[in-house]
Amino acid sequence: MIGPPGSGKSMLAKRLPSILPPLSLRESLETTQIHSVAGKLKNNCSLIAQRPFRAPHHTISQVALVGGGANPQPGEISLAHNGVLFADELPEFQRSVLEVLRQPLEDRVINISRAKYAITYPCSFMFIASMNPCPCGYYNHPDKHCCCTPGQIVKYLNKISGPLLDRIDIHCEIQPVPFAQLSQMQPGEPSAVIRERVIKARKIQEERFAHLPLGGGREGAVHCNAQMSEKMLHQFAEPDAASMDLLRMAMERLKLSARAYSRILKVARTIADLAGSEKIQSQHIGEAIGYRNLDRSDWAERGI
């Protein structure tokens, strides 16, 4: 999520666990084991029943994030297993710390090799990040003027490497809510209602992958669209001719990578599941492409 200060990025991230499906027994046992090894289990807690939400500060070290140390322990990415890892103010993290996220985001496990030991921790987490669009925070703001130079804006955005950004499925631009809407104080859709839709879509996905062998080539069972392999994309997320033409045009105009192509198909498959559609249609592909804001080459040049 990218947007000015006070637009609600952190609030949205913290609300995300409330709309995710409850932990299954297998997930609950895995999460409890990891927290027990790390010594993070609360008193009188024998089984973790809520999805973890980890929000490390931007001063975190590589070891604290990935795990390891003299006495090996799970890091933040493993403590977020089956839950959410939230990185607030993403460009403020050290570049070397951010780059270690690339392999865990792809493989959903973290392999730590040291002179005295080699260990593998699970880390199948949902990565959420937020950032300002520029150092002052008001680039593209509808009301406030940005005082940053074009060079400062580009330098700030370049703190996030292309390979890491390519591994994030959705790039969402957040705009501040006008005072007129804030003052109305109309109740919105409760999280419980949204959660029911998410649970329904997850059940569709679990039934879709139920007949597959464990892992589909990976460890553990595939139970959601994000865990699909390239082979599964051709089987379960193949777009029709009109959708393929739309996707081809987006790939050529935005100069997207093969990884971005796969992620667009996974997001489109999830959008179709939420809509109750068996097939991926052109509107689902179009919506998924619209969630790749930072892939647009002109994004950092608008308003300059």
C-alpha cells in the first residue's frame, strides 16, 4: 500500500487478520510449535487459535527477521507463519534486510546455513507493506503540496528493489478520505461479513486442490491460489481468448515479468472465486492488472 500519511494504511493492515479464515487444526499446531521453540508462547496458552500478526520495527536486523543466531531460533518471518507479516514504512528498512525476504516469499520456507548448523523453518505468511510516495509523504496528494524534487521521489521509490516489488501480488494506491466522508460517520461493512466471503472463497479453493497430491511438488498441501505452481496455473487459471488478449497487451505496455504474469493470474483466479465464477473472465483479469500500480513506468512521473 502506498499513500500519504494518515490515509489509513496501517489501520487496514491491522484489520486484515480479522477477515482471514480461522486457523485449521494443522495450522494451529504448526504455529504453536514455532512460537514454542522461540519461547513466545503466552502463559497458560497450550494452542494458538488466532492467526499471528507480526509488525517488526524498521530497525530490525537480518538475523532477527530470518532467524538463526548462536542458539538458532525462528525469526519474525517464521513467527508470522500462517499469519501476517506487516512492514510499515518499507523504504526505511535496511536494503540488505529487505532483500532476504525474496527467497521466503517465493519458497515459503527459510533455509539457514551456518558453520555449526543448517536448519529450515517454515514461513508461509501474507506479506503486507506500506510506504509513503515520497520523503515528505504528499506526492500526488489531492490537497497538500509536495516539496520533494523529482530526483528525491525517484530515489525514495528506488529503495525498494524491482525483484522484491515483483514478488508482491497487489500494489494498491491509498488516497486520503475527504472530511465530508469522515464527518458522515456512516457504519461500513463489518469484518465478520467480509470474512464470510473470504471463507467461502477459501472453501472453493480447498475443494479445487483436494484431489492433488500433497504439495504439488512442494511441502505441505496446496489449499489456496497463492500456493499454485506454474503447472496448476495452466490447469486452474487459464484465461479465455479475450482475457488473454487483455493480459498480453498489459504485459507489452507495462513490460511485466513472467513472475508478474503468474501473480496476475493468481489474483484474477481469487477475484473470480470471490465473485462465484468458475471461469476467469476479462473483468477479473482487468481488475488484477489494475492492482499492479507500481509496475506502471509513469507512476513516479505523474504530477511532476
